[in-house]
Amino acid sequence: MQVFNVSGMTCSHCERAVTQAIQALDPQAQVQVDLAAGTVQVQSSASEQAIREAISEEGYQVS
């Protein structure tokens, strides 16, 4: 399980955008977005870097 701190997520649209971006890399990925905490937990075979890039391409900052 990888955990990413993601800033800029504020609503269910943000949650869907991030989830879909990650699942485009790995359709079997399990994604849990916590808007209040600003975190995204991912269980996936995709690399950490690929996941970071997918989230960034949606317009969110990953730290």
C-alpha cells in the first residue's frame, strides 16, 4: 500500500479524477481518497513514479 499526500482535492469530482487516472494505469488498482486528510492510498502494481505522474497530470500536487 502506497500513501500519497495530494493537495488541491476538494470534492467528489476530484476524488473521481484521481481514482480514474490511477486506474487507467492499473485497472485492478484499489484507490482510497481521503479528501479531509488530503491523502490517497493506492494498492497497485504500477510504480510509485507512474502514480505520482498520473495524479499530477490531473492538476494536483503530490508530495
